[in-house]
Amino acid sequence: MSDGEINEGSNWEAFLFAPHHNLDNLTIIIDYNKIQALGRCEDVLALEPLAQKLRDFHWEVIEIDGHDFKDIERAFSIIPIKKRRPSCIVSNTVKGKGISFLENTVSSHYYHITEKLLKKAYQELGVEDENSF
């Protein structure tokens, strides 16, 4: 899920439903880069303190560095975090990380990537070409 997506009321209904029904087989990951399509989360609809809100809704929550693969693996290795409770991984990330013209910008939601910009992005990420993935 994205941080902007969880502004929707139906998500909060689901956040209430899952622990009520002891859904420990449910895990969500929230990409928390604090930027959504219409602006910064704090300006559009503040979510802080996000992890605590989810805990208050009776979710088990882990906060991780979403750019650290070891952190991601560690989080998945302990799922479910607690029996009879749904799990949430709040993945703290940076929008467009590593690409100068996209990093931490609202406009990265809409950016048209030209061939020239794609080559620049690959260079900044240290990728030889698109076949390197």
C-alpha cells in the first residue's frame, strides 16, 4: 500500500476489520515515502504518528528502512509478528531514491521519462542498461 492510498476511508475500515477477526495471516506493507500524488502527506492529510495509529487499531507493526534488503528480509522472517493479530510493515522510503530529477519530489508521480532522462537515471543508479535487471 502507499501512504497516499491509506487516506481512503475504506482502508481504515479494513484496519479495524482485520484485528477484530484475528487475521494473523494478513500482512500489509506500507510504502511510506511521505509524498503522494497531490503533495506531501503532512500537507494533504497528515498520517503521523502512522505506526502508533496502526498499533492503536490493534495491528502488530514493524518499521523498517525500505531500501535495506536485510531489513526487509528480517521483517518478513518474523511474520506473523503475533498470533491472532494482523501484521504491518511500515517501509520508510525516499520517493525516486538515487535519481536526481525524481528523488523526493511530488512531480515524480507524473514525470515523463524521455530516452535521455532514462539514460541519466541508469547512469545515476550505476546500471549498465535496461537488460541488467
